[in-house]
Amino acid sequence: MDTRVSIVTGASRGIGRAIAVSLGANGGRVVVNYQGRQDAAQETARLVEEAGGQAIVEQADVSQAEDAARLVETALGAFGKIDVLVNNAGIARDGLLLRMKDADWNDVLNTNLRGAFYMIRQASRSMMKQRHGRIINITSVVGQIGNPGQVNYSSAKAGMIGLTKSVAKELAARNITVNAVAPGYISTDMTEALGDEATTQMLSSIPLGRPGTPTDVAEVVAFLASDAARYMTGQVLNVDGGMVM
């Protein structure tokens, strides 16, 4: 049985849901975080339990320090420890630079980057005391190569890479690993909104010739959360079908 305790932010659907189910399989205990879709988060919890794990659902806006602290305290109160933190919560507000509203820039940076910072700062305190932990940040290939119309999203995801590497160096002495996973084009609600033309263009840049699935990402996250990845920290693993080489 896997008795690890994991927090997965933004776990109500897509990649976050697949990660929660993967970490919850065979006895894993998962805190399923959501911001606005309680029904979807409850469905994620049901799938975790169907896979043999335990799950609780907790609403929190991780871009708010108080909510991030409450989410961590909920996990500790329910399960007594935190072994794995997956920072997956993210939003997109796409638009060209010259037309981008301040709110679209701020909202994306606050949720995608500030939220990861708040969660790491809060959860790492418990991990440091127990001298063990796995922190996995879900970034994106656009944080490495950029993308027109996504200056806010690309900046936030690039920031997550810098955050990953810096925190990895700070926490390594306490046996806490910090790594990132960079998905490419993954079939989710977010990418389906891109439209047929953008999808065709994206697929043409993928050597494997197909979009990825949330499970493709979740299995890499599960590896990084496992003892098999105990000697890996500060790394960025691309799950992109060869899009970025």
C-alpha cells in the first residue's frame, strides 16, 4: 500500500485530476484542491477512491496566502503529514501584448506563479521538520520557448522553472526534492479552446504526431514523487512528444 499524502492544486479536471488519481492509486491519500468547481473536484475524489486511495476535497484560491495556508493546514489536520506537493493550479488569459489588459497579466501571474510560491513556502515547513518531501511544479514548454499571444502565461511558466531550481538548492539538505514537469500540447479543456487552425499547427511541430494525454503527464509526476526519483532535483522534464529538443 502507498500511504503517501499528496496535495494537488487545481485537481478538479484535466492534468490535475489525472495526477490526483495516479498519486491516490493503491492507498495514496490525496487532498484534491479546487477553486470554483466543487462538483468536478468531488468527481476527482471519487476516482481517487475508485483507484484504491483516500481523498478529501478542499476549496482554496492558492493565489491568496491565507488560502494556501489553510489548504496545507487542512492536509495536516486530516492526514498528519505532507509527502508530496504538486503545484498544478493554473489559468490562461491569452491575448497579444499590445491588447493585453493589466488584469489578464496579473491574474495569470498570481495564480500560476504566486500560487506555487505560497504553496511551497507553506508546505515546505512541514517537509523540513520530517526531513523528507517531494515538490513537483507543473510548468509548460511555452515557459522555455515562448508563444505568441501568451506573454503572461509564458512568463509565469518560465518563472516556475526558476522557482523550481532555486528552491531545489535551498531544500536539498533536508532531503526535499523539487522538480518540474513541462507538458507540451496536451488534450484538455484549455487546449481544446485553441481552435482547429492552432491545433493543426501545434500538431505539425510534434515529432510523435499526436497530442499528449493528462495520463502521460500524470505518470511522469508519479515517477518524480516516488523513491525511484530520489536522486533527482532541480530538473525540468518535458512531456511533449518531442516538441522541444
